[in-house]
Amino acid sequence: MPTPLMRTGLALAAALCLCGAARADGTDDHHRFVENAIDGYIRPEFRRFADSLHVLDERIGAFCSAPDVAGYDNMRGAYSDALAGFARVTFLRFGPLVEDHRLERLLFWPDRKSIGRRQAEQAVRERDDSVLTVESLKGKSVAMQGLLALEPVLFDDARESLLSGGADAEFRCGYADAIGDNLVSISDGIATEWEAPDGYAALLLAPGPDNIAFRSDQEAASQVLGGLTTGLQIVRDQWIGPILGQGPGKPKPRMALFRRSGNSLVMIRAGVEGVKDYLAALEVEPMLDEEYAWMGSSLQFELSSALKTLGEMKEPLTKTLRKREAYDKLAFIDVVLDGVRDSAGEELAVALKIQVGFNALDGD
């Protein structure tokens, strides 16, 4: 059933066609900026993420049908790929991703009290049949439905049980299969709504007095640029900051997201790569005056520096982060991302003549 935003988008479809002619000369930089974001990154990345969840769902089914080490490793690899795919789109916290609690159903985080893990473990321990179908799972806590819930069900200490078979393995497979199907449904819905010509993209591409979300191209561009700063804030404040703790002598690696499956660095690396690729897709250089011409390449250089240092780090963080060298590398990455966020939210915004307003993480 179409959402309210999609129904409004349908009414805007005609406006899109009219706007195309008015902007054919390419003078409207803000409109082109929004188009670059949608066609160059948002639509293809959400589709890739959905595809990665299809693969994960298929490999869960394949392993559970004939459990062996190779099948388990294939499933683990697909899980890492799906987490990376999520890290590359989680900062796009506007439109389809945030409707119907999809973001939380995909990944409930921050989860400072480990609610998701405890609820998933309890469901396995008590053989709660209500988590074995997608429909009944949807009625459960969002913390039990997504990628984080899969970790205690399939990984961590579950490997031997799954490989040995038996009632515990059968239940874990049933629960994992329901989660996998649920994730596929959610991600397909998001990708489809972004791809629809009368969906949320129409609101961004056809601003005006009758648009319920955006009155001007500058407002739409502000939403798009906000995704860049949101992405950097997510990586720093939610994925890096908690594990840096109070200093090199007091790190908190046990607070790392997906540490039990060895995917903490996978998430951080993919998050930074996603922001870097998003910035590249925006193609800001043609919009910059000579005074700011250096900004695009400078921000890309800084993000590349962070990625290079990330490539030198290893899991498990519970061991490696206690060494001063590893801690200093992560602290360096944190400082770099902080600088890029400030530059993007302040200098780049000024250079692009865009006012960055509400932050998607405000209130978290």
C-alpha cells in the first residue's frame, strides 16, 4: 500500500517533468546536487544492500539444509557483506529507511543494555515458537528482528551447536530463517520506494509550494548534505567513541558493535567507505568557487587516510585495542573523521550555499 509520502509523490510526478525543462541549462546546482545523490549513490546502494540480504537469506537456508563447515563459512561471509552493505546506507536517515521503524528493525543500535542480544538468547533458550515466522516476528521487539539479533543466533558460541545438529540447531535455523526473510522484505521495500518515480525521490526532485517536505532545491540539497555529516557522526559517536573509552589505558572494546562475530572493523570501514563514495557521487567540484575549489579533493584525501589506517588494524578488538599502537590508530581515525565532519557541515555547506539544519541523530 502506498505511503502518504508516495501518494504525495504521485501528485508531484507531473511537476518533475516540468522542472526538467526549466533546469535543462544546468544552472540549478542544488537540483543537480540532489540528482547526483539519488542516482549516483542512494538508489544503487539500497539495491545492493537488498541484494546482499537476499544472498544472506539464501546461504542461511543452504547451510541449515545441509550443515557443514564450508556452508557455515559461506553464511558468515554473507553476513559480513550484509553488515557492510548496511553500514553504507545507514546514514541516509530520511525517506523510506526511517518509515515504519525500518531502521530499528534492520539494526537496533545503540543498544547500551544489550536488549537485543538478551532477547534473542532468551528466545533460543526457551524455544519461543513465536519467532519462527516472519509475521509473528514482526510483532516482537524490533531488537529481535534484525542483523544484531542474528549474531547470537548464528555466530559467537553457536557454531558448534549448528554444526552438530539437534534440536538447538533446528530452532536456531528456524529463527535465523525468519530473520533473514524479514530483512529481505524490509530492504526490498526500501529499495523499491527509492526507485519508484512517484516515491520519496519525487519529493526531493520536485520541491515547491505544494511539496509537503521541501519548498526549494536548497532545502532538498540540505537534506542530502546532512546525510554526509550524519554518516560521520554515526561512525564516530556510535561505533568508535564507545570503544575508545576514557583513554589508551582504559579502552572498552567489549562495547564494539558486532565484536562477537568479528565484524566491528567491517562496519567501521564500510561506514567510512560509504561516506567517501557518497561524497564522490555528489560531484561537488563544479559547484565550488575558486576560493573553495580545494575542498572536494581535500576531504577525499582525509577519508582515504582514515581508510588506510583502518586497513592496518585487526580483529579481535578485545585483544588488539589493548595495545597502544592499535589504540592510537583508532584515535587518529576518530580525529580525522571529526575534522571531516566539521569541514563538511561548516565550510563545505557555506561553499555550496546550503544551510545544514536538523540532524538525523538529534535526540539519540
